[in-house]
Amino acid sequence: MAPITLGDTAVRDLRALLDNAVSDSQNSLPNATIVLLGDGKHTATELFDYSAAGDDSGIGDIHWMASCTKLITAISCMQLVESGALRLDDPDQIETICPEFKDLQVLQDDGILVDKKSKITLRMLLTHTDWVGIIIQRVSNMTLNEYFDQYVFQPLEIKDVTLVPPQEMVDRLVGMWQREKDGHITRIPQPLARMLDAKQRSGAFQSGGGGIFGNIREYGSGSMSPPSP
């Protein structure tokens, strides 16, 4: 099958979309990024990245990638399934790894907690909670960032994606913004600020559901070819 690519018109439309999104320095987005995934002409190496100043200086920017973390966590989890360390449908194994689940109750619509009718499996957790990240740490005897780095990022030669960003990545971190009721955009604190401070991050929770910081170009390239265990 021939590689699928975008036509020049589609690429121009995407660029116009970004231009319009950052055209107003007061009310528009402060920056915007699009990365295209595929094996055609316009792939992850084709990055559209603009700031409100109208330039493309954000190629090396670092973003808090939030729920994009779930893909890396799921890849790591399935590596452990393939190696035999984890089983998708063995609730007893999950309760052994996470004894917290044994007496877990279920919240009903009326607000009353009742005993669960069935045990929790890894397959259920992949739908997706931070518990998957916790399971990876307990089974591998590694922090989640250590596992990601050794078994996902290093094999793919990805250097700019991590749960624990060094200072040079923090210095490139794009700010967080929100739109107020009057339409203005204001900057807000980073939600995972503790992980960004080398003096405070010791012991901080490494979230498998939303803790990744990284460069969107490298993340996009790596997500196209997940490594084997």
C-alpha cells in the first residue's frame, strides 16, 4: 500500500488554522502546535508550531502532555504482559500486587458504598487509571520514570520525554493558560509544579495517567513505533 500523505491544500489549511488561533495577542491562544503522524510526506517530522508573535521558534518547546502519558503507560504494561510478568485477566494477581483492592467498595448513584460484585483485573484498569502505573512500579521494582526510560524511551532514542524533567527541559516548558469569562487568556500555575522543582520532587507521585512532560515532535515520532519488551 502506498504511503498516505496530506495534500498541499490540507497543509496550507492547517497552517491557516494555527495563524488564526494566535492572531490576537490579547484574546487568542499564546501558542499552538500540531504534529502529524503517519508514513507519508507530512509525518511527525512536519511540525507546525507558532507563538503569538507569529514565528516558529517553538520547535524545541516542552509541553505538559497530560493524558498522552496513558499511551506510554499502556505500552509499558503490555510489555510486562508479553513477558509473562502480568496477566490481563487474573484478578487474584492484581490483588496480590495491590492489596488495596481487596476491600474496595463501589459508590452507587445514591451515594452509598457497597461491596464490589467482581474482582478488578488489569484489563479493567487499562481503561485507564493511575493504578496501572503503580502496578508497573511494583512489578518491575523500578520507578515509573526509570521503567519508561529504560524500556520505552531509550530503545526509541527519545531524549525529550520524561516524567522527571531536568532543568534544561523545565526552562523550555510552555506555560499553562486558561480563558476567563471575559474572553481574555491568563496564565495559570503548572499543575505538577512539584515535579518541576529538583528540590521538591523527591517522593513525588509519578503519574501513569498524566505525568509526562515532553517535546511533541519526539513523542509523535516514538508513538508510531513502540518497542518490544
